[in-house]
Amino acid sequence: MKFMHLSDLHIGKRVNEFSLLEDQKYILERILQIAADQVPDAIMIAGDIYDKSVPPAEAVEMFDEFLTRIAQMNLPCFVISGNHDSPERIAFGARIMTAQNIHMSKVFDGTLEPKVMEDEIGPVNIYMLPFIKPAQVRRFYPEDPVESYQAGVEVVLSHSGVDPAARNVLIAHQFVTSAGKEPLRSESESASVGGLENVDASAFAAFDYVALGHLHAPQWIGRETIRYAGSPLKYSFSEARHTKSVTMVHLGGKNRVRIDTLPLQPLRDMRAIKGPLRELISPSAYAGTNTEDYIHITLTDEEEIMDAIGKVRTVYPNVMRLEYDNQRTKNMNTGLSAQEIHLQAPVQLFQEFYQLQNNVEMDDEKVRIVRELLEKLGGRLA
């Protein structure tokens, strides 16, 4: 049996006030093309369908179109809600969509009932576990001590009658670690992961494959068959080096799993470039690159450049972030303590500020003018 594993679509996301809807529509088309070429037996989407619990109408329409196309291809699809999603919105219409073989996770009610698929070897049990917190589990199992995410997941699985001898697949959206080792994270993900919010990979011993969502880098944790598919697009510059992909899972007999990753080429990449302005906007610098990419520019010019963002956008219209890395910024990062500043005279402080801003010292005439201004203001002189 062959599955396509996706996660963290984050439809409707904005990065640095740039809407990514066009990029998301493009990448979903590429995913549909891969599905048409690969003809998997099912598609699994492991949460964070939307970027917000109340997504914009355009995002809902886009996902509706995506699911409709999957249904038209007669591909079973299993979708769970993630921490960015509203479980109620993901569950809406689930019973109607089941008739089209589109299976949406229900609002968590304490139970997991497998969806069963068949191949020439026999049945495969697919369990759909939406993002859960300990408080949700305690509501249904008050007799069990559930003080952590680890305990919550273990309690739910222990009450779900999972047969470890059968072929089992779990779709989940949690922060999974392995014996204290953490997976790779990016700055676009929620900061409130780790600590008591982790679930150890050992909790999933009964499953042949665990299709995870939540983290944006494609990777496995604990064992190769406990895997994050990663997001299909880059959602922060900390992901600039990621290779985004679709995960294809080939399930044979019990514990016989092969995993392939198929790269995804975005409409616009997200990348960082660094150097003096004159170099970065010269034709030799951007020849052979897509200047429409989303760019983080670091300028190394020592002098402050008037309207730097406007100048770079004549070449790179989708600059998302611009910053400087020069002697002035280095000096600012090694600034004085509050006590040291208090002990210095206003003229001296102004001289240091001027040098930080301009990378040159004030001449005597400028010092004289500042001193006179301070005297008029009644400042304390050196």
C-alpha cells in the first residue's frame, strides 16, 4: 500500500505582510500533479491545514478546491486538525465527506476508531489523532494521571485497542522527541513546544508508520518510520536551507516500510543574500536567479543608504527583510550598560552616538555646536 504524507499547509499564511495565497495555490497544484503521477492508495494530511483557527474565505475556498480535486481522482484522503486549526471547522461536514472517501478528523471525544483499508496483504488500520492537550484527555479519562502531553497521548492510545501485531498507521500532530533528542525546528513554528509539551517516540511502538505534522523541516525522529513530512513551502528565513518535499510511504508486510521523498519546486523561493548594495543590484549578482523570490537582504555598506529598500526593490521586488551588518551595527551590539551611560557626560554620549551612526568621529566644530545646544537646554556638561 502506498501513501502520500503531507502536513502544515498553513493556507492563508502571511509572512512579513506578504500574502502567500498565490504561492500556496501553485504548490497545491504541484502536489495534485504528483498524486496523479504516483497514484497513491491514500493521501494523509497531518494537521495545520490553515494558518489561523478562523481562516480567510480565500483559504477555505482553496482547500475546498484541493479536496474536491482529490475526490475527483478517487483517492481516499485522511485529514486531521493541528494546533493552528479549529477542530470544529475541520470536522464540519465530515460525515457527508466520508461518502466521497474524504475523512476529516472529528472533534476529539476521547476515542480513536481506525479507518480500515485493504490491500493484497490484508487490512491496514489508520488512526487519526488530532492535536490534543492534556486537559482534553483528562476530561474523558479523569481516573488516569494526565499531567503532560506524553501522558495524554499514551492514555488515548492505551484506550484505543491498538493491536501491535496488525499493520497500523497513525496520523498525529504533536511535538515528538526521542530519548531527550529534539527534532529540527524553525522560527515560523509555535514557540510553545518542548518541555512538558513533548511526546517521546516510544509511545508509538505499535505503529508501522507515524505520519506527523507540526514541524516544518522534513525529518524523522526516533526511527525512520516516525516522520515529519514538513511544510510544502518555506514560511520563514530559518527554513531557507530546507528542501521541501512530498513524502511517499510504501507499506509492505508488518514493519516493512520504504520511504521516498519527492522534491517540491515553489513558484518563488525564500532565500537570503548579503553584500554591498552596489554588488547585490548589479546584473552579474542576480543573473540566473529568480529575482521574484522572497528575499532577506543584509547590506554590508558602512554608510547609511537613503531609501535602501526602494533601491533593492528595483531588482528584487519581493524583499521581505532588510538589515545592515557593518561596524556600526557591531558596535551597537556591544553597547554600554545603563550604569556606564549614567556616569558619562551628555557631550561624550552624543559623540559616541554620532560615531555609531556615521562611523566617523565628530569634528571640533560639531562638538562646539552640541555643547552650546546642551547649555541652552540646561544639560550637565563634561
